[in-house]
Amino acid sequence: MPKKNDFDVIDISMQMLEAQIKETLNARSNMGALVAVSSFDEYRFSFLTYWNKLVHAGMKGLEDWEIDEVVTPLCGAFTKDIMGDAFDVETRYFKKKIGKKKAKAKIAELVKVAVEAGSTRKWSHTEIYSPVFAGAYYLGMKDWAPVLNRYNAERDRSDPKAPLTLPVEPSYLPPAVVTSIDLPTGHLIISDWIRIEAFTKVANADNFLISHADQRIERSLHVLKCHNLIEVYCSSDPSIVVDREDGDITKMRVGHIACDEYSGNPDNPDLDVVGHVTTDYRGVTMIDKADLMSMLKDAGVEDPDAAFNEWREGPWGGPDAEIMLPPGHYELSFVDPRIQKGVRGLEHVCKDQGEGLETVVMLSRKPQEFDSLQTRLVQRHP
């Protein structure tokens, strides 16, 4: 009897599927027999990004890794169509009813028939990821057109007879958020994260899937409401810039300074830079010191000031900055740069911000004027 490792049906099937799918995609794209899908751009599915590029540019217009972004999910979807029959072939081979050459030929035929048909069975789908919207999304094919479904959470919650999946529908999430905050003292503690154990325990008491933008925004609004805490997604070590009137800070922005490509000098040398944030945590966290002391006290810390000073003097180095703002009411605005291409800073939607900074989060004493042509990009929360 042949050895078990002598015929790896999964490896053989996947290699054949990959080759057959690439050959078919190349032929169909050359004939113009593939159709772009633009209904779900807001989900930013990587598969659809490069599928659409393939439709317009052909296989020769894609890098190898971009081709993999299309082919790998398709292999996952078509695999389920053929594997039942492929395992039957494997069983017949190990029982010496057919030889290796004939077994491979039968699997090749299964692959060819499935891929040429271009349609996967109802449950022959593969999961794909949206960086914007949380949930389980599935890719299938019908006549060589992508079919997208999502897991129906209501099946578990209220109706066990509901369908397991539902078609994905176009959706939209504005990338910019406008709300407000009251600062009791104006002594603002700024870091990527406040590395005090009791703070972390309280701030992370509720679970959010922060690998998705909609959950990141939901979390930001949640901790703001519960703890008067500002926490937004950010990367690449942003700078802290302030605007002043009569010596008082009227606006504070945290974002990325635009610099000359060759000299490295700031495009706007007049920016008043008062600090920087090292974003190991890939976030910017800001809280009034009085609110931080309240959080720590409510968490059972006997001496909140001592806990804060221990963090400040410890190996993590404490806050990246402590900024004194006038206490009172502020408009709070922030943007999640991973939601919509081209909208990486508040300057895209907010007028009169000047030049030289790509703002991720802003505190302003006065309400800011937002571009009336960009209102679709802004969500407001009282």
C-alpha cells in the first residue's frame, strides 16, 4: 500500500487550482469577460481592490503579490467544491485501485470542471476581511462574478430559523467624527497609552474589535462618554501642534507634519510644535489629569498621584507630553485614516486649518467650519 505522505491530496489540489485559476483569469481578462464590482468600495475588501484592477489592467498589470490577493481567496472558495471528490480519489489511490498518474489526472479534471464553470456551490465560500466593518464576510463566485455574503448574527440572537448568511449590502461609514468634551482643569496628559495597570483594566473593560474601523470609532465614543477619555487610532509618531490667541491655546492638533521629500524640512516652518507622541500602541490617548485621578480612584487605587508618578518615572517614561489648556468646553474632532482612501486628515473636511499638517485629532475652543461639500464624510455626535 502507498505511504500516506506519498500523495498529499490537499497540496496537489491547491497547486492545480492555483494554476487553473490563473490561466482562466488571464484568458477571461484578455477577452474582457470579467466584470468589475464597485458596489462595496466602502468595505475596502482587498480581494475586490485587486479584482477590479485585474478587470481593468489584466494579469500583466498586476504585481505578483496583487495577483495572490485575488487568486488565494478564489482557491479557498473553489477548494470546497472539489475536495469531497478529491478525497474519494485519494482513498482509491491508497487502496491501490488506481495509480498515482490516474489519480492526479482525475483531480486535474475535477479542478478544470469547477474552475471553468466559474460558480461555487452555496456553502463553498471563503472568508474575506474588511478593515472598515466588523463581521464575517464570505466570497463565492457565480459565472465568474464575485458573490459576497455576510454572517447573519440575528440567527443566533433571536431567530434560529433565519438564514445563516445574507447578501452584503452597500454601506457607508464617515471617516471624520465631530463631538465635544469638557476639560475640568485643562492639564492634558498625552501618550500612546497610559501604562498604569488600573487605568488599563478600567479602560479595556468593554471589548471592541479594534482591527475594524467602525469598532475603533465606537470604542472612541464609548470611552469618551464613560471616562472623558480621548483615544483614537494613529500611527507613525505624530506631532502636537497648537494655535494661540493672546498667549492662550485655542486649538490643539495631533497629526503628521508634511516635510520636503529631499531636505526633510517642514513644509510649514511656522507650525507651533509643542511635543510628539511615540505610537508603539498605534494610538493617541489624552485625558485631563483630574479625570485620570478619578478613574484610578474609582478603580481602587489608594494614592492615584503616586501611581501616576510611578508611571512617569518608570521604565516607560511616562507621558509623551503634558499640555496646559484653558479648562472648559472643547469641540473634539478626529479622523480614522483607514476608512476612505484620500481622507487621512481633518484638513480634507475642515476649512481654514492652514498647511503643513495632516491632523488626526483636534481640540478647539471654537466650533470649526466644515466644508459643506464634504458633509458626507463627517459624523456628528452630541
